[in-house]
Amino acid sequence: MRGINVRLTAYCFVFLFFAALCPPSVAKETGTIILKDGARFADVAYRIDKYFKVVRFTVSGEGKNKAVSFGNIEAILDAAGNNRAPELLQEYYRPNGTAASAAVPIKPADTPPATSPSPVATGDSLLSAERGVPVAVSDTVSPVSSPPAAATANLQPAPKPAQPPEPWRPETDNVYREGRKRLWTGGLCLFGNFSVPVGDWYTDVNAGMGYEADLFLCVSRHIALRAHISRSGLNVDDSFYDILLPGEGWELMSEKSELTVSRYMLMAQYNDPALDKTLTEVRPYIMFGMGVVREAQSLSASARYTATGEWAYTEGDKTDNRFAMTSGVGLVWKIGRNLGFDLEGAADMIFIPTEYQYGESASATAYIIDFKAGLLYLF
């Protein structure tokens, strides 16, 4: 018996839970529904869904469930042929004015109740309408009498001007309660990045650390423009450069080389606000853009002539600017109204001019893959 009571309690709880989730609606009634396009559905059981502002009914003989928005209803006729749409849809009813929508029963106008005649003042006397006996009055009394209390009670205040109805939303509108306002105006993010060079062009070049700054400008609920500046220092192997010694008997004593990659990009970013529910929401995004990659190379070396002990030094630098495209994905985890952590992965594809390619039929490929973590401020 104890197990049966537990199961019965669980069933009741589930039933009450789903009943609470059901949108408010009117109980089913039977009638004829006429749409604005002329479609007519006779003798159907319908109900009014006021939450999504649709009329739900099942087509007789087909077994198909339909949901028609209030704005597409021309008339809802009862068995007597009266149009009940104005009563059921209220301010959301906007017919085209056909004969079906005009079938509205006319209610008799309310007539005010009859009132007894009021006394009439004549000179220095007042004639009573009830007894017809003159009654003496003072000269200071106004000859105009006030209306009876019964007539005053029937006066009604002037009706308030009609307010524009709330625009209806179809059931498939996912932002019915969310609205379409922008999530934020702009933002600034400071990243620390780990850059990994990939491709033939970056042979003997290893990963390095860097930093980045991004400025965001929101243009809609989903789209933002993004300006990107970053700098990464890549580690270069000794075999990356071929150093020519002055001649025989010279020995290479030291070598120092650096390769710095700076990127200047303009991007478009798509933000997904579907998970924006609280101050600590998670917001994924994707981005795509293009810009310029600036490579700065520097080299310094020293050599010693073993026979005489003479030293030779050399140094040089070179800078190249190349067109590049970038794309990536990220995830923002907000920790407050204006602050959040930003985790991002991006890949830059760098276009190498033909004069830098290795041979007539070979092509140099150059990619830089970044893994980033930063602090985001939204305003």
C-alpha cells in the first residue's frame, strides 16, 4: 500500500506540473471559422490561445491540427450565425469587413430611467409639482433648482480613449518575450595568446607567446564589428638563417635571431544570445575578417678569425607586410554585468607573394594558429 501511495503522489505531481506549464486558453467551443483568404472550416471544435494569440482547431475529416493567428481571422460563427470573433479576440480582431464579419448581433441601447419633474421657480413663489401648493421662499434663493439625485446617479463618466492593442506574435517567434534590443553597445578585451606557426614558410620557426587587444562595436542584437591588434614573438632555430663567414679560418661565435609577427585586422562577429538568461550567462560567437600581417626579422652574429684573433660583427633587420584572412570561434563567460572571461581559438592564413616562393612549381603556405584567453569589459 505504501508503494501505491508513492506512485499516486508522483502521478499527481507530474500532472500538476504539466498543467501549470500549459498556456492560458479558453475552453473548446464549436463553430464555423472563416479566414481572411476565404477558407471556411465548418463545425469545428476550437479554442482561443491568448498567450500565442492563435485559434487552435482540428479540421473535420482530416484529423489535422491547425493554429491560425488572430490577424488572419475574418469571423467565428456560432450555430445561430452570429460572429463571436469580436468577443473572443477583443482588441486583436481586425476583419476585412466582409458579410461574415458583419454578422454581429445588435444589442438594444440602454435607456435612462424616467425621472420625476423638478420644481420650477416663478417669482417669489415655488410651485410644487407634487401638490400644486405655492410655497413662499426668500428672495435670496436661486430660482434654478438642482437636478434630482436619481438623475445624477445615472450619469456615466466619459469613456477613455482606446489604447493601441499589443501586436500579436506567432507561435514560432522565438523572441516574443525577449525583444530585439542590443545586448550591449561595445566592449574591450585584452588577451594573452599562444601562437603556433604552421606551413612551409615557417619551417624551423617554433611557437611563441604574445598579447592582443580587441575593440567591439555592436550594430545589432547578433552582429558586432571588431578591430584587432596583436603581437607575437616566435622562436627561431639557428638553422633558419644561413650565415656566410668572411672566409676560411673564421669561426662563428654567436648568433641571435628574432621573428615578430604583428596583425592588424577588421572583423565581423556573430554573437549567439540564446543562453543569455542571467548575469553569469555563457555566450558563444564566431568571427571572420581580413587585414595585414607584419613580419619583422632581426639577426645579429659575431665571428672570430682563429689565426690572428680578429673579430667580425654583423646585424640586420627586414620587415614584410602581407595580406591575411582570419577566422575563429570563442566563448564568453560573464562574471558580472560588465565583466567576463573570453576564451578563443583563431587561425590566420597569410598570403605569400610569388617572389618568396621556393621554386617555380612550389608554393609556400603560412598559417598562424592562436589560442587566447582574456578579460572582457562590456559597456
